[in-house]
Amino acid sequence: MNLKTNLPTDTSWQPLMVAALTNSFEPSFLEVIDESAQHAGHSGASESGLNSHFRVLIASSHFEKLNRVQRHRLVYDSLQEFLDNGLHALAIEFRSN
């Protein structure tokens, strides 16, 4: 893992993830939910209870005509910095635009 130090460790990354996804996809719908607290004590959970498990619900014209794998790859690519810094689980739900 290539850890970077520019992400805060003591506050939720949710607004930063919203900004990254908005910048990449100009979504018509976007919700980013930090579910980390629900996974406290589980494998991959952070000690702070923050930033280890997120759910993304997104709709964007950028995903039209792409299959599910291609859509997931684009979202993972746009959030790579978070994955490099300890994001353990990312659930992605695509909505109709």
C-alpha cells in the first residue's frame, strides 16, 4: 500500500470523496455514506472508527453505455487516493440518470 499523508485521519473523508466524484463524473445524483462505525472491530476497520468502509450511490451520464465492471473501475480510479490511504471497503450502487 502506498500511504499518502495529505488526507486527514481524524475526520471523515466523506466530503472529500464527494468532491472527487463530483469532479470526475458531474453526477445527477450522489450520496456517499461512511459506514465505518458499523464495522468496528471487524477486519479492515480503522482504530478511529472512520474512513474504512463507504457506500457510494451515484448516477451520471458518464456511465451510460458502460458495463458494470467498467463503471466500477472508473469509480475506483477516481477514489484511488482514498484506497491508498486505508479505505478498506467500497460498495458502489449505480442509479439511473
